[in-house]
Amino acid sequence: MFKTIAILALAALIFSGCGLLGGDSANSNANANAVPVDDPNEVPRFESAEEAIRSGDEYLDASLYKKAINAYKQAVELNEELGEAHFKLGVAYSLDEDLPPGVEGNSDKSFKNAVTVYKKQLKENDEDAEAWFNLGRAHGKLFEDKEAADALKKAVDLDEENGLYRTEYGAALNKLARYGEAIKQLEKALELDAENFLAEDLLEKAEAGKKRVDFKPPESPDPRKASDSNSNTSGNSGSSTPGANLSRPRRTPTPAKTPPPPPPTPLQ
């Protein structure tokens, strides 16, 4: 009996030395000591869309675009009817994308989603100035300048004392080369806020654009009239200026002499 126990103990030692019995324990220790690899762009799980948007704004301000994208995506998942989430997701995508011209990216899709959501909101309440403003901005991001101007005009009409709305409206009018209208909006924006430097810069561009459009070059004289005038002047000056006419004077012809009458015939 003692020999049997000794043999079993010896076998256990041999197998443990070879790692046959200690393999699972070794793997467990290795897993416990391994350093977890974190995704540098991972963001925490948020409880609400508003919380996700606030965090996304912070990431965006810090130029952490991929983190901002992940935060805004959560906001969209938490509330698909929140136009702000779609719009800001589009902004984050546009800063992170590097696409050739003409290729639709995730930013375009997000801005289109924002347009859809804002239009839906305005069907329920078309007196929402902020929704009109945001709709105009979303159209602007899609280079739909006329639609952007139309929506921003609605926002200004509903909230005439909002300098931000007038500034964005003036920018949209500049893109459409409607410089006179842009000047009025931007001047009013500066009346509301004298330190609105964006409006000041846009106003300078609008005034320069209006000068280009209104500029009329001086009328050039008709070359045919100028030629006739020169001819008449030359003719008149030739007859009145001494020495101007160097041609040989015309000779007056001498009148021919009349032959004498024949002598009278003698009478027979």
C-alpha cells in the first residue's frame, strides 16, 4: 500500500514538472497578468442622447473626431428624432473624412438625415425658428444654397432680433451673389452685436461683390463715327491751313481763239 502511494506521488511530480497538470493554472496566471488593449477611440455608454451630445461636443472641441463620431452615434441610437445629433454627427464625419470630390460620404448621409428630421419637426410646428435655422444650416452643408437661404429667411422672419440667424442668412445670400440683400442682413447683425466679427468679414465680402456686379466700364466710341469725324476734320483743315494742301494748283484752261471770217467773194 505504501509503495502504491509513493508511486502515485512520484507520477504526480513528474507530470506537474512537464506542465501536464499545471497547464491550466499557467494559462490562468498569464491571462491575469496580460495588459488589456483599449480602443483609443472608445467612449463610455451614455444614459441619454443629450449626455452623448455634450460629450461629443467636448471631443470635437479637442479635435478628437473619431471619439466625437462615436459619441454622436450613440446620441442617434438613443434618439433618432433628434436633428441635432444627426447634424453634429455629420460635422464630425466631415472633419474626419478625406474623400475625393463628388463622392458621397457618411457626412452627407448624416446631413440628409438631419434635413429629414428638421422637416418632420416643422410639419408639426412651422413657427419653430430654431428648427428653420438648423434646417438651413443642414442644407448649406449639402451645398444646397437656395434651400438654405429660404430656410434661414424663415428663421430671421420669426426671430428678427437674432444676430446669429441674420449672419448665417447673409452668408447664404453671399453664396447666391445676392449681395444687396446680404448687406442689409449683415448690417443689421452688426447693429445687434458690434463685436460680431464673422458678420463684419461677410459684410466686407458682400460690399466687394456688389461693387463687382454694379461696375460698368466706360462706353467706347463707335469706330465708324470716329473714322467719319477724322475724315471731315482732315478735309476742313486742308482748305483753311496755309501750306496744308501741297498739291499742284489747278491750271485754268485758255479759251480757244475764234478764226477770222472768210474774205468776201467778188461780184461777177
